[in-house]
Amino acid sequence: MKQPLHSFALRCVNLGKRFAVQREQRVWRILLGMDGREKGPVIEALRDISLTVPRGEIVGILGRNGAGKSTLLRLLGQVYTPTTGHIEINGQIGGLFELGGMGNPNLTGREYATRYLRFMGVAGDSLPPVLEEIADFSELGDAFDQRIRTYSSGMAARLYFAVATAYQHEIYLIDELLSVGDEHFQTKCWRRMRERLLRGASGVLVTHDWTAVVKLCEQACVIEEGRFSFVGSSDSAVVNYLKLPIPKAGTARFPESTPAEFVLQSGKDSCIRLPVEILADTAVDCAISIEMLRVGIGWEIVILSEYHPIGDTAGSYSANFRIAALPLAPGKYSLNIFLTRRPLDGERQRVGLDCRSWTYGNGLTLRVEGNPFPAAVRLPFASRSIPAEVA
Amino acid sequence: MSLYVELHQVSKVFPVGGSATGELVAAMAVDGDQEPGGGGKVAVDRVTLSITEGERIGIVGRNGAGKSTLLHMIAGISEPTTGSIRIGGKVTSIMTLGVGLRDDLSGRENIYVDGEIQGKSRTDVDRVIDQVIEFADLGQFIDYPVRTYSTGMKARLAFAMIAHVDPEILIIDEALSVGDASFSVKATARILEICARGKIVILVSHGMQSVREICNRCLYMKDGQIVMDGRPQDVTTAYIEEVRGEDEAALLQRFRAHVGNRSRRAGSQIRRICLLSGSDDIGSQRVEAHARLRIRVFGSHCSASGTAVCRVRIVRLDELLVFQQDFRLADYSFHDGEVGIEIDFDPLALGAAIYRLDAMFLECAADDSEPCSEHSTVFEVFTLTPPAGGRPMLYYPVTAAAQT
């Protein structure tokens, strides 16, 4: 068996990238040898970026527009050369960014795919089945043999995604890619990325969509103004990235005595009792959500309640949320609770008064006990035998 | 002067196939009698439309329905193949944000250049430039050349510029989805403000919510034609219904890899799975959330032992197992060896998604035993009233009561 030589797929140390802000005639300066020392204003797009991507893992990089995400991906993909630092790569890289970059819109989908695959070293007999697979995955139908410039942008994105992931690369560099096409197509994209991961691929996912990061990455970094402001587990990275302001809790609040953990029995009628204090006369509503958070594997809201009225006047209340035959499998969940002022007529946004949620870094835990069962949830049902004629 | 946009029998045909030379020759032969549908891809098909001042039009439709092509023609980016477009007023378009920016100029200089192109004097621009810069929120980058910007930053600058030139006829193609969440909130608010000034706005969006919030008239495009024109609430609802209602055959076709039936052992076969949605006995691959769903499995299985079971599984298409139950065949068999099982979910608590339903006959319930026969199909749970605040895995009732 072939042993991997390195435990990491990709590593960079003290990476930095500066761009000279030359006004004009940069080409002439270079040709005349005047560019030896960069003078004048310089933008430091990235600095002190150190990152190790372990084999078989995708590391997430969260950042807002202009934080340096795309620059980093271009450095890793060797589109740019770093100003400082160095990059080590162990494996073949497939970029899922700047898609279509090598495409000529006059090519047909099939020609584009063929060109890409040849470029990646797929040739001869192994080519046709991969092409078939791409045609099928991209759901382009007859359009696969028409020119890319007749495609809508969604169709082109589907083609590019299908082509870039058709072939198992060792390292993927992904830029926001899982937002291609409609919902169902996105599900397919997710499944495919998971498959690639299971087969040992590694990668870097650069995005401002934090849900993608919690679902795909165990580790994540937050990038701000060209440097990593946080490196750690993805759920903490999300808290750090969102920096959601916790409401002041001046009007109503969950008191200190709110339990940090609730324990319920799977399949049993359940009640979650939340203490609520209303400090000034206000109409206050409360809602809960139960989320399954398995960092690097999945994040999902399982149950979401509506807002329920708690009270209008100052005082101590207990908000009792009842769930009949608790449909959750045994395990650990995160419980999020929200207090808001009841919206006045015409108000579209609820004003938050207090909350406990993992995205704010102060979430509660819900432990569900019971005998384990294979499915993620417990759906109530009844069954009976029926003769075939009935149908 | 009042603003208007009028389209009369407008079509756009893109040539398909043929060689580049052939196209060049065709383009040079100025004959002007190309007919729509004559061997090309008809992106927009004889659209007649009249928009008057104060209308805020939303255009909805599937990918490839011709929405963007139509916008491009109204914006003057491309010419119609046939038909005529008359426009009263100045058109400002936000298509691919940032295309019109000059790379070597700084953000600030771009704002002046763009102002001049829009026919504003330097003093006019001076009046709004601080607002534009504040809105774009680029920090020090505003004085750096645009080529140093990321895509998102370019989009922000371009949007800020357009939003402050007081457009007469504003065309927006999906631009609201650009940028991070906080910017898109700002952008939406800005668009609402522009709309309030009574100018014409044409918006293409996949987000039904933004169409409902912003527009007062909505068009539904399909295969290059406008198939519906009316109030946003009605049209978007009809659109969602129709998209959802698109052939169940198409659903099965699309996920055909998940649909199948096979028997590995003689005498064991699952003949049929049917899904009955709602209270009536109509078979359906599409199930409304919160409604009742009955699953019926019919087949036959000859077994020497009494341990045989039918295992029914529901797997969401991203491989999340949401239901698994074994039914002892002995309890659901008839004297002729036929098996019929009805599983009744009343109501079905699953959230909106596509699911695969597997039924299999096993010799015994042990987890590792090989199924003697199996049958799979695909169904979709949909909802017309998605809850605010997220898409839960389950639509499960939570009640609450408060006590002091």
C-alpha cells in the first residue's frame, strides 16, 4: 500500500501578498527594469498567513468581501506568486474558482469538458465515460452540445461545476461554489463534494456562507483585512465571524438561572421550561429552535417553533414549550432560545431582547436520552395490512 | 415627460451550431430577414409588453427562460433579432456589477467619470460623492485603483454609484444577491427607496420574497414568452406552484438513478410502491408538507422461516436517513402469499426536500442481511408557506404556554 509521504495536503507559512498601486505604464516600467524596488503606495492584501490542511480534510476560510479570500485562493492555486512566505503542496490541485477561465464561450459544453479533462491528463478510453457522467450530472440535456455562449449563467455554472468535480483531484480549492443552481442541484453538489472527501480529497473552502463551513469543515479560519483573526474549530470560527451583538437584555431577559442543559426522553411527550423575566411593561414573544450541530459533518435546524406570546407586563414568567412524542434520536443537540418584542403593526423586523444560541457563543445544550435507533428522527406513524386490490 | 418602456413583438434568436466563419458571413450579409426559430435558439419569443411610470416590474422564471436576455435588450446591451423596443427615459442597468468600472482609476475617480457619463456636472457629483463612498464602505480602498478590488468590492462600488444617480428606469439582474448579508440588506433598502420615488424598476430575481416586497407588477417568463402578468403575490404563487408541479415524471427522470426495482431471489418481489397524498386516494410523487401521506407496499415473498421482514426506509437525497422501520411479513401477509403494507403518516412531519423511499424484503431483521428484493422511488415534500427563520428538517408542532 502506498503510504502518503506527508500528513498534510497543503501547507503555507507566513504567506504575504502585496500589490503595488502603480498608476500607469507598469508594463513599461517592468520592461525598462524600473520595477526592481517597488516604490509608491502598496496594498498589503495578505500578511502572515499560515495554514495547514491535513489530508482528508477541508479547511474553511470565512471572510467578508474584500478580506483577501480570493487572493489567498489564487496564491494557493499558484495563479499569483507570494510576496513573502512559501507554499507546500502534496497532490494534484483542482480549482473550483474562476470557473470557465479556460473556456472559450464558442466551445460547446462537450468541447469544454473534453479540453479540461485532456488538460488534466484524462485521455483515450477513459474520456467518454467521464464525459457521459458530466452530461448527466450537469442536467444540460441537448444543450451540452451547444455553445456555452447560448447558455444562461446558471447553465454555465452547472457545466463548470460538473466538469471541475468530475475527476477526483487530491486537493480542491473551492470559492463559494456550493451556491450553484437551484436547491436540488445544490444538494447534488453537496453530495458530490462529500463523496470526494470520503475518497480522501482535501481542500480549502473560501466563503462568506458560514453554514457551508460548519457542514464541511472541522477547522476554519476567519480572515479580516488580510490576516487570520481566528483559527480553530469551525463552530467557534462562526461565532467569531458573525460577531452577533447580544441584545442588552434591558427590557426582558433569560435570567442567570436558565439551565445550560436540558435533558429529554426520545419519543416521550416533552416540555422545555424557560424562565423569562420581563423588566419593563412590554409585549414579549419567545421562540425556540433545536439544531443538530456536528462540526464538519452537518448542521441543520431540526425543529423550529413560532413566536409565542409570554406576557405584556413586568414580572417573572415561565415559558413552557411542549413537544408531543419528541421526534429526536438520542444524542446531543443545541437549543437556541429567543426573546423579542412583539412587532407593532407595520413592523417587519422583530426587535431582539435576549437570546441564547450557539451562533452567539452562548448556546444551550439539549441532551436526548433513549435507546438509539438508525434514523435521524422519529416520525410518528400507524400501519396496517391491506390486500392488493385496494390499490 | 412620463417614462415608459414599450416592447412590440420582440424576439431574440441566438445562432446555434455552424462554424464561426459561417456566422461571420451571415452577420455581414445584411439582409435582416432572419426569422425567429429558424435554426437558432429562441431566447425571447415575440414579447409584447408595455411598462408605464411608477411600475416596479418583477420578472420570475426558471433558469434559461429568457429573463436576462430580455433585460439585456431593454438595457440596450443587445439588439432584438426582430421586433421593436421604444423607451422613454434614461435606462440605468445593474447587470454584472462592476463591468463598467475603469480598472486603472481609483474608486473615487470612477465615481466622477461615471457621473459625467450620466450627464452630471462635477458639482452635482460633489454633492453626492460622500454618500456614495459611505454607502460603498470600502475604507481606504476608495483611493486605490479598481483593479485592486475583489469582485465583491467592485459590486459594492458599482451598486453605490448607480443607487445615487437617481435613475429613471432602473434594471436590476439578481444584483441583490451580491455581497455579504449586511450589504445586501443595505442594497435592498436602497432599492425600496428608489422605487418609492416612482420611477420604473425592472427586477429579475429568483428570490420570490424580494419580488413581493419591491414590485407592484410581476411577469412570469417561460420558454422566452410571458405566460403570466399580474400582481406579484398571484404571479409568484402561480410560479412556485407550477415549478413545483412540473411533471412528476421529470422528478423521477431526474433522479432516475435512485429509482429501481430488483429481485435477487426467486419468489421474492416487491411489485409496487404507491404514495397517497392528502385525504383523497390520488397517487402522487409530490406531497404537501403537514398533509397526510400513506405509503403502500405490495409484493410477495415465499419464506420458510417466520422471521422475514419488510424494511421501509426514507432517505433524504443528501443521504440523511429519516425513517427506518421493519414490518414482520407474517403480520401483513394474506393466504395467497401476497403482502400488502400501508404505513400512515398523519400528518407527515418531514420538511421540504426530496426523499428516496426504499422498501426491501429481508430474510431476517439482522442489519447485515442481504435483501431478497428491493424497490425504490423518489418523492418530494413541498410547502407553499415556508416558516420564517430557516428550513427545519421537520415541520413538527411545538406549542407553548406562559405562566407567571
